[in-house]
Amino acid sequence: MEDRTRDFGMTMIFPAGADDHAATGVVVEDWLRVVDAPEDGERARLLNEQMAAAAAYPRLTDHDGEGWHLHYRDENDSMPFVLRAVISVGTSLHLATRGMHRLSRCAGEPCRNVVVDITRNGRQRYCSVRCANRAAVRRHRARPSR
């Protein structure tokens, strides 16, 4: 699991905990509740709860000699704790700056992937071109023949 976080740029070594895998699953489940929240106020409430649960003060560090950067963690925090902080703060920043509607599930059935809308017009509905194409084919086939 730690290798996967490194693949996405998290370079710190985390102290291993016996329940890291299960605790990371809870973090993901909690985040998916944010994705699936039916309205903006509920989405904000859930994110605020998650950020409060991961209340770690941000701080500057140069632990790896690659330059100063922010950490939202203490030195001995577990990976699930750090993931909760990073995911909830990152999601909050995205929604606050781009719009609360820019997080959803893919509109292509039966896909359940998450769509983080970064488009200019704010209308991204599909997680991939593949899902968009499949949905277009389904709509085309569902039209009555002439």
C-alpha cells in the first residue's frame, strides 16, 4: 500500500500499523459518501467532519532535501490518517475553487467510477472517453428506427 502512495508522490515513510489496510478502506468509504452526497450542504458537512477527524496542522518541511513543501501530518502519523487529511483537504480545495458540483459518479452505466470534473465548462459526466462512447452508442441504439 505504501508503494502505491509513493507512485502518486507521497515520499514519507509511514509507521506500519496492524489495521492500516482496514483503516484506509474506511477513509475511502468516507470519501465516497462525500462523492455520493445528494446536495452541497451535506457534502460540505461530511468534508468538515473528515477534516476535523484528521486535524493536523499544516507545516513546512524539507525532509528529503528536494525543497520545502507542506505536510498535513506529524512525523508519526499513520498512512490512513495522512490519507484522510490529504484527500479531505484536496477535495475541499477542489470543490471550493471550482464548484461544489464538480464531483460525481460516472454517468455511464454500469460504471461507478468517480469523476473529478476539471473541465473548463464544468460539465464532465463520464470518467473516460470509453464510458462516454459506450453511453452514446446506447443512446443511439435506443432511438426508434425510421
